[in-house]
Amino acid sequence: MDSLGLLADGLGAALTPENLMYAAIGVLLGTFVGVLPGIGPAMAVALLLPVTFGLEPTQAFIMFAGIYYGGMYGGSTTSILLNTPGESSSVMTAIEGNKMAKKGRAAQALATAAIGSFIAGTIGTLLVVFFAPILADVAVTIGAPSFFAIIVFAMVLVTSLLGDSRLRGFISLFLGLTFGLVGMDLNTGQPRLAFGRPELGNPLDIVIVAVGIFALGEALWVAAHLRRKPLEIIPVGQPWMGKDDWGRSWKPWLRGTAIGFPFGAIPAGGAETPTFLSYILERKLAKKTDEFGQGAIEGVAGPEAANNASAAGTFVPLLAMGIPVTATSAVMLAALTSYGIQPGPQLMTDQSDLVWTLLASLLIGNALLLVLNLPLAPLWAKLLAIPRPYLYSGILFFASLGAYAASQRAFDIFLLLVFGLVGFMMRRFALPVLPLIIGVILGPLMETRFREALAISGGDLDALWSENLAIVLYVLAVLVIVVPMLMKRLRPSSGDDVPGGPGGTSDDGSDAVETTDDEKELVQR
Amino acid sequence: MSSRSTTTRCVAGLVLAMVGMFATGCGVTRGEPSKDMTMLIPNAPGGGYDQTGRAAVAAMEAQDITGGTFEVHNIIGAGGTVAFSQLMRSDDEHTILTVGLGVVGSSYSFGLDEKLQDATPLAQLIEDQEGVLVPASSPYKTIDDFLEDWKKNPDTIAVGGGSSPGGPDHLFPMQLAKAVGIEPREVRYVAYDGGGPLTSALLGKKIKVGFSGLGEFEGQIKEGELRVLAVSGEKRLEGDLFSKFPTLKESGVDLVFTNWRGVLAPPGISEKRRDELIAYLEEMHASPEWQESLKNNKWIDEFKTGDEFEAFLEEQSTRVDDTMKELGL
């Protein structure tokens, strides 16, 4: 295949000391902007786009790629350190990542995120290089029915995350699904659960919900207990990943990449579903299941890789068909056109040199991100050494700033506080947080796809299994339910190593709530 | 370009970006006599209103028309009604808002008491046509092929557009259906979230026909993956590629449908200020920068101001209300 030769030419054109400097500036800027909660890569790219104007296309691309990857990584950094995800696709990272940070393993979490992003981004970009035209044709045939089936499959898997108390798990899940209903109904244009407020006319921003419930809820909880309990000191820990960390990370990186890339390549696949699937997969496969929910490195490595692979995958529809499928790629499209690239089916042949330069730039930006950020990981981790009261007030400040910065509405700060209160109450009543977040993310996706499929068929339910992929997924979903039940029948004396299907509970009720001890103490009072 | 100048520019850009971040993050207090203005945009960066609003601001700043600078705010929510409501509550003579047909539709859906003409209409800036799109393999070669089939089976042919009910891509097929004698309620319309998902639905043959502005589809049309059966305007579009497509009128359908965008000021500003603002926009319209933006974005130059624009808004909102009522929405 001569793709490799063309890519080498692209790399040759892109690799000059001056260009590397632009890449470095881009990565740093992107990271700094991405670190602000509420500012995800789309916003980071949009904010910093003007910086690249006036540069030659090659330099601009390189800087742009740096900003893009920097912005994504910045979002993960805050997820891990402060429990304030910058965008919906790093919500899953916060769950295990922040637990790791609390145990003094922030540097390892940041490192596995950085390396996982690098590996996934590189493999993803190479896949784009070789397969974009072929994949594009296949990807459009995947329609609403298949997508709906994917989410049904994901929902079946959710049951294993509900925690000790099924009842509490379902309460949390349905709360999430209800929050997911807020906003304008796409099919009729009518507002739902908006209480007459036009501000609630759009779906709730997942970032605000997640930051409110994770960060604010926790800050309130800690504040409410400050006087009663001495503060635990966060241990400083090792600065680098140990041998064990490497051994536990590399498989999740690759699996995350494999899950994430196809979702990026499907138009409107998104990055949330793959990060979520990767998290569940790692949780199922993990040897030390009890560590999940308490800071398992696999739960950071997998979703981070899935997120980045999905981001690379979005270049398939973008470059091969000219279809932007995420907010970030819509901003990218605008940026590309301003450099004279007209994305579309003819792009790969008409302007191949620019495309190869762009792809080479992505590889360089990705590599530089790793080089610059890996040494920084232990430094970032020191942030947590700030005394707790200051740390949490800092988190409150940045969370509010982020909520406001995303769309500059005071109402969003109000929403953030409401969800902070919800998060506090959930901790008080020991409701697991994870099912709620999943409900908010998957509920609207599921509804949109379900209604799209039915709108096309005119309400005929047969449409739901009109695609082969959909049928395969339904069969898988049934197997996931039935096989563990059968296994139990066949091996009545089965030990703890049977993965917890919907029938069994192998999990320890672990979830984003880490305050179970406080909880018991409180209940005893 | 010497490397020194690129570096300087780069540093300047950096500083600007940082200043911009702080400005948007913290808000800027503004002296009352100042000539600085705020442009509100009712949707996200990168969307249609954003492109038009920012192009107008860029042209005014380039020509230094207002004597001050502009701050652009994207106020996202409820199909533009959040931004519109904010304008209606404002009495700031320095604030203007970009609006369009979509905002008329969503202000109906959200049951707003105020209509767009209740603000101070300043000017319509541009017009955009809708097109009727089919995938390359579609049996429909002409608009007649499609309409004939559609009239026979309006309730089984899935059509789609990039906007939810009340938006231009939804209003157009409904008005088209009515014009050819189909009951709009029977139309099987699938709402997609913008041009991207609509394109993949068309290319993946999930729907038979798509309705949308053509700008986003230029690549696919040029490549022959999508075919345009008709455009909705009074006259054909310009340009080598787009001028080939017949209007509905040429094809014997009595319907002209256009999407448009314009600018409003808050209600109750002084007559003098209104005239001043209109004069700014007139000057902006004549600037080479604006003419360049029109060309690049393939917008049709349809400029009207003041009372004429107000009358147009009234006519538009009646038309939208009628269509939506007919659909029972």
C-alpha cells in the first residue's frame, strides 16, 4: 500500500524544528485551556483557533493538532485530579481516576491516561490512514436500529453496576433517565420538563450534571463532615507507573482502542457510549473486581483509550465524507475549510498532500503531548497536597467557572448547584452515583435512536430488527443475561470468580460513592 | 512571510486568546458613553446564525463603522428563544441579536407571547434557499418523479431534514406538501440533528428524500453522491454547480420558500438610535468584506431594513403559525 509512503512524505514535510515548536505551543495551550472544567476539546479548539490564523497551512495544522490533543488531555487531567470532567467523554475517567488520585496514585492515573491516549490516538490515526475510504462506505449503512440495539446491549450491562442494593441502583438509574428527558423533543419541537423556563429548552449539559454530582456533591459532603472527622491526608505515593501498573494497563489500552474507533467512525457514534462500554468491559474482565470503584487503573486506561480512539475515528466520516459527527469535528471542519481544505468524498484524491500533512500532524501532536505531559504528571499530582479546605474551595470555584464559561448563562450555575445538592443527598442516602450518570448519558441517545427508527418506519416495530448488526446485538444481550444463569445452574458451588451477571452480585456495591464508612457511621447516630 | 513576523503574530494571537478567555469568563464592564457593542448569537459557535452574525461583526469592525469594538456572545438554548427572550427584556442600546426563520418557529413551539416583530427590527441580511436532495441511486430523477410518488403515498415515504419541527428544514417540506395537495399531517418527517446526521441518513438510504440548505452538501453534490431535484427560491442559485438546479416554480409548483437571517435590537430603543443602527448595517452591507462573505458562504444578498423588514417578519410569523397549527403542534 502506498499510503505508508504518502504518510512518510507528510511526516517529512511536517517534521522541522520550527514546526515542532508550534506543536509544543499548541499542546501546552490546549492543555491549559482544557484543564478548565466545562471547557472540552471543542471549546478549546474554538477558543484557540484564532491563534493559528496567519500561519502557513502545515504549521497551522500542527499547532491545531497539538491544541486538539492537549484539550482532550486537559479534560482528563481535571477528571482525575478534581473529579470535574471537562466533557462528557471523560466522565467515565473521573470515576476510577479520582479514586486513584485520592489514594495517592494520581501520577499513575495521569500517566496511564496519557500513554493510553497516545497509543489509542496513534493506532486510530493509522487506521484512518489505511481504511478511511472503505470504512466510510460501511459506516453509513449502520442506522438507527443498530444503534438502538447497541444501547439496549449497554443497558443490559448496566445492571451489573447497580451496586449492592438493586433498589437504590434503580432509583439512581431512573433519576438519571428522568434528567435525560429535559429539553426540546426533537420530533415535535415541544419542551419537556422545562417548567416554562426557556433555559431548560435544551437537553441538560452532561458536564454540568456530572460536575455537580461528582465534584460539588462531594465538596458539600466533605464540608458537612469537616468538623466531625479529622481530615485524611492524601498520601503522596510514587511518581511513576510501576511494573504492575504497566502490566494492568496495556490490555485495557488496546481493548479501549478497539471499542472506541468504530464508534468514532460511525456517523453520530459519539464518544460517550464507547468509554462506558470500555469501563464495563474492564470491570468484568478485571481480576481484582473489588478494586473497581476504589480506584482501579484499568478503569482509567480503558475509557481514556476508547475516548481518544473514538476521536481519531471521527476523522473517517469527516475526511472521507465531509460529515462532522461531533461538536469538536464541526469546529475542525470550520478550521479545515479556512485553510482551503474542502472535506468531502473527493478530498482524499484532490488534496491528498494536505490530508497527509494533517494526518502526520495528528501523529506528531499526539507524540508531543506524551513527551510534554508525562513529566508533568507528578507535578500535577502535587496539586492534591493543597490542604483540603482550600482544595475543595478551589474545586467549587473552578466548577462554577467552568459551568458558566461553557455557555455564559447564570442559570447554568444554578443548575450546577441543584445537581450539587442532588449529589449531596445521594451520598446521604447511599444512592450510587454511577447509574445516574449513565442514565443521563444513554437515555437521550437511546430515545433519539428509537424514535428515529420508528419515525422512518412509520411506527412499525419490525424496523427495530431490520438490520443484521441489530439482530447480532440482541442475541448478544440475551446471551449476557442467560449464560451466567446457566453457568450457575451447572456449577452450583461456583466461587467468586463468576462474573456478576444480572442474576448475581459479584460486585461490592462499589460505585462513585466512597463514603460508605461515613454513611454507616451516620446511620448509627 | 519572515519567521520573525509569524512569531510576533503568534505571540500576539496568544495574548489575544488569553484576553478573550478572561473577557468571556469574567464579563467586561463598559462605560455608558462607549461605542462598544454586543452581538448576541442564538445558537452555538459554528452554526448558521453564528456564521452570519460573526461575518457582519467582522465587516463592521474591519470598516470601523461603529467607532467601537464588538463583543460576540453565543446564547444557546431552546432553538434561539433564550437569546430572544433576553433581548426582549433588555433596554441596552448597544445590544443587537442575529435571528432567522428558525427562531420564529421555536418561539411558536415554546409559546412565547412576544413575536420577533415586537423587538426593534433592524435589517434582514441574507437569504438562503432550501434544496430537495436524493441519494445518487434514487429512482427520482426529477422533482416531478418524486412529487408524483409522494402524492400517491405521502404516509409511507420517509423524508427528513436537519431541523426539528418549526425549523426551516421542517417547514419547507410541510409547505411543499400543502402546495401540491398533500395533507401536511400525513407527511412522514424524520428530524435529524443538523446537516451531518442528515447526510449520513441520505447516503445510507435510511430516508428517501432530504430537505436542507445546500451549502453543507457541496462536496457530496459535486461528487455525484447526492442529487438536487429542485431549489426553493424565486430564482436559481448562482455558481457553476448550483445554477443547474431548477426552482420549484420552473417545475410547475407554486411555492417560494426561503430561509433568512437578520438583526434585531431590543424593544423600546429611541427612534434616533434605531436609525443610527440601521445606518451602520447599511454601511456594513456595502462593505467589500461583507460582499466577500456573501460570496464565500453562498448566501443570497437580500437586504431590507426597518419597516420593510418588520412587515416581512409579520408575514413570516403568520405563515409559520399557520403551518404549525395545521400540523397540530
